[in-house]
Amino acid sequence: MASEDKNKDGEKKCEEIEETIELKELSLSQIKIKKVPHLKDYIPSSQLKTVTNPLARNPYYHPTEAFYISPSYDILLKQVLYDFSDTNRNPSYGHVLAYHRSGPRKLVYFDPGDVKAAIVTCGGLCPGLNTVIRELVVGLSDLYGVTKIFGIRSGYRGFYSYDPLPLTSKMVHNWHKRGGTALETSRGGFDLCKIVDAIQHHEFNHVYIIGGDGTMRGAVEIYNEICHRKLNVAVAGIPKTVDNDVGIIDQSFGFQTAVEIAQQAINAAHVEAESAVNGIGLVKLMGRSTGHIALHATLSSRDVDCCLIPENDFFLEGKGGLLEFLEQRLKENGHAVVVVAEGAGQGLIPRTEEERRDDSGNPVFLDVGVWLKSELNRWWKRDHPGELFTVKYIDPTYMVRAVSANATDNLYCTLLAHSAIHGAMAGCTGFVAGRVNGNYVYIPVKEVAQAKNVVDTKDHKWGWVRSVTNQPDFQGS
């Protein structure tokens, strides 16, 4: 009887929760729609023309009403989670962000015969760059019939330093199988006037910019200058960062591949450590300001004893420090594996010179891997003189970022590129194509340029890392 009463109470509780959820549906006043910039925002309608989407005449498509994205149904809500277990609570929602869904529109603002597109890649390498370039070319050419497509070589400076490179579907056919960027890339070289002057001179009216947060900040300035000059030019961004530190979007392309390659490095470090007396495998992974690669590679490998990331400070000596933990782990297992993100521990490393910056303005970090290896050797020699000890240090940075994309990232790159094309053809500008809550949307580039995606050390993912490694929280005694 007690069991039956308990079940009835549980069923009643569930019914109450369902009723509460139903009562707490969002009202329209609570939804804040993020408007996507459009050419008609600054160009008079009389100077813009619309044509039926060429996809309607594509022999490989048979568009139905549901095929095109309707302005009335192109909203995606940011996911809202709320604990309704306490039905006495009265949650008051703030504004919930909504983004316009990506995809083809019935009417487009560019005749394919008039389109002249430019594609540029900036910043560091990332798996999938060539896939994005390839799909922009193939999508513009094969879907919309655009014939004038050009690559800008060597990043932003390529607009004014080199002649544009004509691109065709045949030319880029196998690019998705290659790592790096066939267009070449560089940091810095951002000269706003020269870039926009070159866009005008070459009569580009589609500009596709692929890069990280610094590149997106440059895209904002380009978009603003194009608006100021009232040019009929669509500017579309595709966020790229192997570190996965771009905000708002679910994940940046190439990240899945990076984690996969990082896991291979961890596996090698584990074998080396396990094969030595008092062996430690030390792996430095990419992650200047965020530790996403280190975190995900740690969770996927399960061979890591300690994961060090920029968002969580650590210390070496004393109770609760890294050295005490490794000492205990070596006593228990005879070996250990440490993963450290490149931006971790920067405040611990002695500086012998003023902080330098690269061409993009990013601080040049000191090598935490080399420093940590030296500190581990110094510690063991001091506290365990004469005992065997080995540190095997692996830095797979260029392996991680220079490989071709895996299947998951190739698919993601394809959909991002096609989303950007559909948006630009529809007259959207100053936007980024990205995935939010599993759906492809258009986000104002200004927001993406400012948003960050850092590891939340109060989140369950970091909790998982702590639970599978049993590492200290480095809060001291």
C-alpha cells in the first residue's frame, strides 16, 4: 500500500509540474528577436531589385512551399531551462533571445549573373577551412549559377596586396580533403580603407569572411564602412576558431576534429608514461583563453589524471597543489598523464621581458608545456634524488589544427557555407551563419565579434572532468 501511495503521489506531482509548465509558456513580449541587418536598411528600395530564387529553376530541386524559409516562421528561441519541481515558485522570465532561421528565401536581392563574390580566410589554421571555401564556391556556382567567384589570398591584406584568384567548382573539387587553407592566410594586415576601396574597385558585391573573433571584429568595421558608403554589398561571416571560443553559436567548425587528434596525442602520452618508471605524460593542447579542447579530449580519452585550463587557476607547491596530487598518483599507479591548455598557468611562469603581441594583437603566451616539464623535473630531483623519473612532453599543436576535417566537421562546414550563401542572396548583410541549439541561424556579426565562449567551471562538464580524473580543485587548504 505504501508503494501504491508513493506512486500516486509521484503521478500527481508530475501532473502538477506539467500544468505549471503549461502555465509558464512565454508570451510574445518576452521574446527579443535579433534583427539581421539587410541591404534595404541603408539602400533605398528603388535601388534594389528582387528576383525569384534561381533554385526554383534548378533541375535538382523541386521546391514546395515548405522548402523556402518564411519570414513568419523563421525564429529560433534560445533554449530556456527551468526547474519546475517546486510548483510554488513563480518564475519570471527575462527576454529570451531569438534568431532568424537560415535557408533559401523565395525572393533574392541579387541576380546570379550580377554577383561577384570574394572569399577570404584570416588568422590561424583550423580543420575544415578548405571545406568551407569549397562549399561556398560550389554552392554559389551549382545552386545559384554564379560564375564570378574569387579567392582573396593571405588574409585581409590580400584585398589590397594581391590580385584576386578566380575560383571554379572544378578547381576546388578536392579541397575538402586537404588541411589548411588553399587561399593562404595571415594575421594582421587590416587596413579598412584599403580593403573597402579594393572591394569597390573589383566590384565585389558578396564578401564571405572566414575567421575568429579578431577577424569578425574586422568584418564589423568592413560592414559599417560599406553601410557608410551605401554600397550594394552583402557581408557574410563564418566564425572559425579551433579553440571553440566564439560565443553564441553551439560550436565552431573544426573543433570535433581537433578533439579527435588531441585524443591521439593523449593516448601516446599515456603509453609513454605507462611504459616508464614513475612516468608522466605531459600534453599541451591549443586553448589560449578557453580550455574546451583540453576538457573534451580529457573526457573522451579517460586516460588523463589532471586537466589544466585557463579558466581554473592551479598551483604547484603545498597542500592541494599539483605536485602533491601527482606524487600520490605515482604511488598508486606508477604513472600519470597531465593535459594543459596553452593559456593555463600564464601567471605562474616568470617573465624575463615585456609582454609581446602578435600581428593580430593577441598576447604572445609563454610556453606552459616547456615550463611545466622543467618544474616537474626540478621537483622530482629535489624531493626524490636518485630515483628514476621520466617526463614525456608532447605538443601536437600543428597536428591538431593542420589536418583535414573529419566527417562531422565536413558536414557542418557544408551547411554553414550554404547557409551563408542563402543569406547573402536574400540581401542579408553584416551577419554570421551559425548553429544555435542545433539549428542554423543568422546572427548579427557585431554580437558574435563581442561574445565569448569560456568553460564554466561551475557547469556539469567541468564536474565530469573532476569526477573522472579525481584531480584537486586547487583552492588550497
